[in-house]
Amino acid sequence: MKTTKEHDEKIAKISFASVYPMYVKKVERKGRTETELLQVIEWLTGFSEADLKNLMNENVSFETFFNRCNLNPNAHLIKGTICGYKIQEIETPLTKHIRYLDKLVDELANGKSMDKILRS
């Protein structure tokens, strides 16, 4: 499924700080911890907990968030469907990166082991 330009622009402008609490709520509701979530985000982006707090205080968009990160070289191993899109078929790099994060959060919430989530 191909994303539209409007879709890509819309999610690029969403602030990371507005979505992060939803990630936390999702994983905690399923018995996982915020510490595990932070580990997953750090694996994908290279951002420490302090970095994430600073980015949230700046209220950065997903576009800025992913422009500043050091995407894990194994991120391309993240495959599957998220929000109706096959990640490996998403053409826009930023949208793909955002969906990588969404997929990792889903995997964490669904009880997948950390070794598998972190593609170890």
C-alpha cells in the first residue's frame, strides 16, 4: 500500500511529545514497562532517556526527531504491517522510520521478547 503525500506530511508534523504518553500507556496496559520502551526507542534512534526528555521539552515533530537520530543500521530488518501499511513497501523514508517505531512499540506491547524486538 502506497502512502500519500498528504499522509506523509501529516504524520511528519505530529510532535513526538504528544505520542510518547500513548506509547507508554499502550505498553504498560499490556504488562510491559516504560524502561523497556526507552530501551526500544534507544535501539532504534540512539536517543538516551535524557535526549528524549529534551526532545519532548522542545516539542519536536517526528520529522525533526528522525532528522536528529542515528537510525540503527538494523532497522531495515523491521518488517510487517502497521496501520494498514506493509513497512517494507513504504517509499517515503521518514514515514518508514515512524512506522518502524510504531511497529516496535506494538511488538513490545504484544509480548515479543526483547531479543527479537531488538533484532539481536
